[in-house]
Amino acid sequence: MSTTTHRGVTWVAILGSLLTFGCGAATSPDATPGAAAQETAAQGGPAAAWRAVVDVSVATIWSKPAALRPMDAPSAANPVDIPLWLSRMTVSDRRWLVGRVQTQALYGSAVTVLGQRGRWSHVVVRGQRTPLDPRGYPGWMPTRQLTGNLSALELLRTHPVAVVTARTAWLRDPTLGRRLQVSFATRLPIVGRLGNSDLVATPNGGRLAIRTRKVAQYSSLGAVRPSSGRALVRAAKGFIGLAYLWGGVSGFGFDCSGFTYALHHRFGIQIPRDADQQAVHGTPVRRAHLRPGDLVFFAGPGGVGFVHHVAMYAGSGRIIEAPNTGSSVRLVPLSSVDATYAGARRYI
């Protein structure tokens, strides 16, 4: 398993290259900081970080600002075109992303904006736990992919919630024309009905429809819970054959820990973003006591050393995993990777 294609090992080499800049970014290229930041500045204190919301179907979070290739343009636009972006890349092109992409954030996700450099914002992605920053996963994204409108976040607290269960699903206008393709595990507040669709609030303050068969409906965010670990495994099997994507957390492509993170997130369970951290939280589980939905981890020979890979136990001695660049989500015997087995954790 190559350190250039597996999420985990490479972090040892790139932690030192993470950039931090002063606060003071806006949530759009021509916007000014939010009210909280303005108030702090008026009082003579340092510029404050403030909240913003991802306003594209999937935002890719980069290690450095403005360090993309021409082929990456569809991932940095608003709207993004993730299928076009991925279709342009060979396996070698995908390997180039290793160490350059930090993670991704789904439509409607909250971020904290820390600063700005040109047309890029330095952010932390809320809900993606990491020791890199206690506030969330850090990195850079195009400022035009953010909105300062927090209305959808507020509605998520008070309204029923639609959680996307398909790999991807289309948000549609009132005539049911396609408007935006969103990912598995995207959460949207339900504000009404339109035929066989839910009417949902969008991050920019609009209203769009999504087919009810593409989502699970919950009375509140607090009600988003799995019935058992088998529910996670059933969801995981829906991605068999999906190509691996370094940094991916969406139904367009996952890395190993992005896969396990997204499956738990879909069911309202917050776990760390990366494999090495997933391996030290949750409840330890002996191999003989594995249940479907448990996470299993892999390190060096004999299971010793840095944890560089994670998979989900699927039952009957098998695991489901997003293995590495050039491969796809697959179901394989756990015994086939015995040589590097490093333990298991349970989060449900």
C-alpha cells in the first residue's frame, strides 16, 4: 500500500507545510466581514473569525491557495462540476492530489473563516474533527464557494431534515428542472412539499425541491440515528465500484477515512476525519467480537506503526473499503489483509 496513494502516512510529511494566515476574509470576493468581525475591529481588537456556509455541492479544501492545475477549474467554480473534474483525470492526475487536497465539505456545511488571500479563504470545516485545529479541518477554498447567509443553518435547528441517501441527487426548481447535483449525506431543512418532492431551504436563502425517494426524512437533526451497524453497511454497499478520490468525502468519490467518516455522518454520528484519529477514539473491539459497522484499521507489518488505512467490517469475515488511488470501493475478506491488521473501534 503506497504512501502516495493512502490517506494517513503522507500526513506525517505534510503537517509541517500547513499554512496559517491572519484573519480578515470575507464570505464573497467583494463582501465585508460579518457583524461580529466588524464589531471586534471597531473596538480596536484583532479581526475575528466568523461563520460561513458552503454554497456549492462539494467544496474541495486545499493545502495552499491558488495552487491548482487548469484541469482542476471545475472543482473551484461556483457552481462546481465534480463529474467533469473527475472525468478529466487519469490515475496519475489523481495521485497528484495527495498532500495537496486536505478534505472536502458538502453543500450547506458550516465553516469558520480565518482569513483571506486574494480570492481564497482560509477555513476550518466544522464537524470534521482533527488534531490539526480544535475548531475543524483546516485548509483553503475559493471564497466564491461560500455564503455568509446563515439562514439554512438556523432552519436546520427548527425544521425537519432531509438527508441524501443516494450517491448523488438533484435539487430542482419549481418546474422540477435540474439545478444542482448534491452528494450523499447532504443535510437540508425541509420547509414544504411539492408533489413527490420535499421543498428544502438552500444555503443562499432559496428554495429547491428534491425527490423524496432520494432522501431520508427526520423530524429533527437529533433524530438522525442508525438502527444498527448493519444500516451503515447497507449504505456502504451502495458505493461498491466508486473510484477512490484522495480527500473525498462525497458520493462523487471517497478516500478510505472519508468513506467511513461520511457513512457515520449520514447517520448523525460524528467521528474524526482521518484514519489515525478514528483508530484512537470510539470503543476498542476485539477481532473475535467484530460486528457489522465496526471500523478496522491497518498499519505496518504485524499491525505495528502508524495507522494508514481504515475499512468497515461488513460481517461474515469481510470488509468494505476505499483502498487507494486507482482502485474503487470494494468488498473483500478481512483475512486478505491480515498482515497489517491493527485493531478495531466501534462508534455506534
